[in-house]
Amino acid sequence: MKIVPQKKLHLLTAVFVLSFSALYAESAAQFDSSQDYKSSDSFLMEEFNYQGPHNYYGELGVGGMESGDFDGYSIATRLGTHVGDKLQHGFEFEFLFARMKTNTRSLSGTATGVTVVTPTGTFLVADSLTSQGTLEEYFWMLNYRYEGSVGENMKFLYYIGGGGGVALMKFRNKQHRSSTVLSTPPTPLPSGARTLTDTDIEPALQFFIGGGIPLSERVSLMVRGRVLWTGKEEKVVIGRLDSLQTAAKSKTYQLGAEVALSITF
């Protein structure tokens, strides 16, 4: 399967961040939004008897996701808090939505394995058969990340972390068949279509790494890459029920990248 669009997404992401880095280099040297800001709000902190520096943050990220022969887009939202002497520890709740699909796959002629019987008892072979799989995923995750910054003239923010939770996976396999009578000229028969669905709830784990630059005292532009494990594979199959052929298949892990806007409050 071609994944050139996904590679282009990663390249555009890198160019985007580098461009902003050059644009905000001078202003970013004056502050570090994730390290210098201390909130006086005590929300949740009293529950854990924590008296040290802390703040809260929210993030919205958009990007791409791929798994085997599936690829598509993702949208993520996160709410979390920074704690520690330099606000280097982050704890967050994340909701992630991903929608991936395969390119339409097809078989033709006798390879389809699909036959039609006419009223006179003649067996006719389906001329073509196509199938496309769509996978929608909804993740609810609790994450930990360690944060820091490097640079003197320009601050570069970074973090690394992981988390776990549950994923709701909704799979659809849409099949379409068109048939013709093998005669001269070919006589069309009614085409048929059907959609197979499957829904699962799976445990999910992830590892992620991110980096970016501060745009203002409380706003940062970040890039995030991740690896997700769900333990579930989906297959797009075409052909007769007694002769299924796999056209596309996902993997138990998924790769994702996103650009995110982070706001500290």
C-alpha cells in the first residue's frame, strides 16, 4: 500500500515547526511557558496535599495515523497539570479519535470466486468485486510525561512519556459486486452490495515524544509522535464465504504524528 501522503505529512510538520522556530526565536528567548509559569490555583492539589509549584494546560492536536494497510487522520484533546520544582512532571487525560481506511481493493473474473445461477441453471462468474475497510477508533487515555527545555537564545521545549487506557474500535467492510453474463455481447446482471460491521473494546497502551517552541507566555506550538498498541487486527476480505481472500490488514500497533497547540493557564 502507498503511504506517500503520510510521509508528506511528517515532512510538512517538520517544515512547519522549523519555520515557526525562526519566526519566534527572538521573542521566545525571554520566557519558557512550561517552566516559568506558576499557578496560584489550588484545584486538585489540596486533594493530594501538594504545596509545590503547579499549573494546568490544555492541548488540541491534529495529524495522521497509520497501521499496516490502513491510514487516515486523527484528532486529540488533552487536559493536564504540571508539578515539580521546575514543573517538569505532567499528568494528563487524553481523548483521541482516529479514522483510517484502505484503498479500494478488487478482484476480477474467475478470481472473485463469486458465481450467480440463472433461472435456466447456468452458472455465471462475477465480473468484478471490490471491498473497502474503514476503522474508527476512540481512545480514552491517562498519561504521564517528563518535560524540559534546552537553549539559551531560543527555548526549545521537549517531553517524553507514555500512558494507557481503553479503545473503542468500530470496523466496517463494505463490499460491492457487479456481474455480467459471459456472452456476446455481455449481458449485465444486477449488482449487489453489503456492509459487514464489527465493534470491539480493547485495552490500549502508548509511548510518545514531543517538542516545540513557545509562541507567547502561555501558548506553545508542539509536534507529537506516538506509537499505540491495541492488540486488535482488522482484515478486509473479498470473495465467497468459503474462499475468503485478504485484501488489506491492520497491525496490532499504530503510528501517529500530530501538530498541537498548547495553552497553559
